[in-house]
Amino acid sequence: MKEQSKNTLRHLAELISQNKSLEEENFKLQQQLETITLEIERYRNLVSKYKIEKKEQIERKEKDSNILKYKLATVLFADAQGFSKISEEMDSSQLVDNLDEIFLELGNIVSKYEIKNLKSLGDSLLCVGGIPQKNITNPIQVVLAAIEMQYYLNIIQKTYKNDRIWNLRIGIHTGPVIAHISGRRKINYDIKGDSVNLATRIRSFCEKGNILISESTYEMVKDLFQCEYFTKMPVKYRGDMLLYYVKGIRPEYSLQKKTIIPNRRFSIRFGLIQFTDLQELMLNKLENELPQDLDYHNIKHTIDVVTQVELIGLGEEVNDEDLLLLKTAALFHDSGHILGYKDHERFGTLIAREILPDFYYTQSQIDKICELIMATQMPPKPKNKLEEIMCDADLDYLGRSDMIPVSTLLYKELKKNNKVNSWNEWNRLQIKFISNHQYFTKTAMSLREVNKQKQIERITNLLQSGKEED
């Protein structure tokens, strides 16, 4: 009986001990959750403050300067041709109302593509892509808008009897423009320059119901759109300018191959082109906002990893979408250092989730990009092919000839952040890390694995000499 009582007491003591451990663990988890919540809130406040400051900066710049110059903008000039047949029942006021309704919808289409609708007077429409925010994709967006505008008019035309509908002529040219800014509460733009004049002239060459583009626009959109040579247009001091009709989106890039609505393949190709704009934005952000004491995790390392994921990704024959996800993840993978050194990968995912929706990334794509960013945590433990490429690109320097000077920069950074104490300690850690490290992809193995053994010998010699690299 006494033994049974002792066992019961022992069992109760174990339960109490387990319960206490669970309570302590729960308390720790609660503290971690509160810390993470505070960090996320702090980040959101920083992002909100950044957006406000950026908006105020743009507004100040616009107020300070009444003239802005853009090297790459795409001007669209359209006008409507009269009814081919007019019903006796429709008077002039009805005709005007009908035209106003059509041009209102055309304006709505233009706004979908981040294009400025500058003028819509009578039967004419002037708009421009690439202002006020400079971007490289504006020729594609303007041509997409033009195709949708013509598609809309074709649909409307089928609903009217006796062909009672306007036909649209559209002229498009890509080139430099000068934007004159006016207004205080609402900023208005008025563009000037040869590009505007050329778009107007191209429109006059265009047959009704068509889209006519200049050769400069053609060169920037021909891979995505079906284009057909039309004629030459004489241009003063330039000679002849080739003009092309846009017949629609290429079948392989259009939904159901109907050449009207872009499909997923189009979106991915567009994303790869638009990556140039995203990269410029992020590199400027990193240059301006990263702490100055980052000797290794700086803008140079980010460019290096973006380059390597593309190199390894092409070697591993990944598809276009995966290549876009890899390059984007590489661009953001160390951006979290803006907010903090510890857990910078997680902070990087927060920044990515804030910025990428503005560049048309889907939620599914953003989730995969964030997983790739988190895969760069040490030690590397990739779970799939893309994460393997990401990890190999992030540690590409281990098998390069410049490994020692690059690792010296990492040592200086870690020492500043109290992650390592001495040069000898660092070299011992390096030998252990490189000896246990392996590249995951065949491409990285063939490019870098052989050189890693040489690096171990070089570090061993440095350790024996006790001398630090300059």
C-alpha cells in the first residue's frame, strides 16, 4: 500500500513538473509571439512612414520643378471616325452622349494600365505611358491598352444595328517627352516634344479600326505582339520611319490563342521585363537604407546573388516563371537588414510582401518567393530544386577565386556585430563550415566544388600564419 502511495505521489510530481515545463514553454512562446508582433508592427510603421515621406518627396519635387524630362515614354493618340450609317431616330445630342459614353470607357481602360489620360476632347484622346513613374514596360502597357480599346469598340459595334458606331484610329510612338506640370491640389501634366507630334502623324496614317505603331515602339513589343509592316513615313531630319500595324497579342501569349487577352505566359514574360524596374527600385532602396557597417551583406552581394541564381537557374533549365521567382527572391533576400541584423530573412519576406503586389506578382508567387528567401537561413536546408539553386547562389563565393577577400569582409561584419571574436576563430569556423558544405545543384558542383578544397588549404595556411587579410 505504501509503495502504491509512493508511486502515485511520484506520478503526481512528474505531472506537476511536466505541467510546469509546459507553462514555462507556453510563457516563452507567448513572449516570442509578442516580440514578433511588435517587430511586425514596427516594420509596418516604418513602411507607412517611408511611403508618406516618398509621396511628400515626389510632391516637393513636382512643386519645385514645373518641367520633367523622360527619356522613354510611349504616346498614344486616338481619334474617332464618324458613324458609317446614322439612324434617323438619333439626333445630334444623342450622338454626342453616345460618344461621351464610349470615351469614358476608353479612359477607364487606359487607367487599368497605369497610363496617364492627358486629354479627352471631342473625338480625340491623348495619353502617355511612362510618367510620372519611369518604367521600361510602358510600350507594352500602351499597346495592351490600345488592343483592349479596339476590342471594346468591336463588341459595342455588334450590339448596334446598321453599323451605328464610331471607328477608332490609334497612333503610337515611343521616345523622349517633356512634361509640364501644373496645379496644386490636383497635379496635371501636359507633354511636349517630337514624340507627341510623331504619334499624331502616325495616327493620320492609320486606317480606321486599326493600331499603327512606330518602329521604336515595334522594337520593344514585337516579341509579344503580332505586328505587320505597313509603310514608311517621312520624318524631317530623320529620314523614313517604318510603321507597323498591331494585329494582336501573339497566339502563344494570348488566352485561348485568340490574340486579345494576355495569358499566364504573357504575364511571366512581362514580369521578366519589368524586373529591370523592380531591380532599380530595390537597389536604390538598399543603397539608401542599408546600415553603413555591412561590409558583406551590402548591395554588391545582392547583385552577385541575382546574377548567380540566373546563371545556375539557366544551367538547371528552369522555366521562365521559376527564373523570375529566383531573381526576385535574390533581390529581396538580404533586404531585411534594413530593419535588423537578426532574423533579417524574415524581415526580407515582410518587405517583399509589401512591395511585390505593386508589380503584379500573384499571392502564390509572393508566397514562393518568401519561401526562397527563408531558405537562405544558415545552415542551408533546401527542400526543393528552386531552394537548392537559391542556397547555391547565396554561397557561390565559397568556390570562387575571390573567396578569401570576400570572406574577410564577412568576418569584419560579423566581428562588428559580436558574432565572432578573432581572426583565428573565424578561420577555424570557416574550415569546419566549408568541409561540411556541399553544393546541391549539378551546375554549382561543376562550377565551384573543385575550388572549395583549394580554399580549405588556403584558409589553413592563413590560420597557421595568424595573419589577417587586408
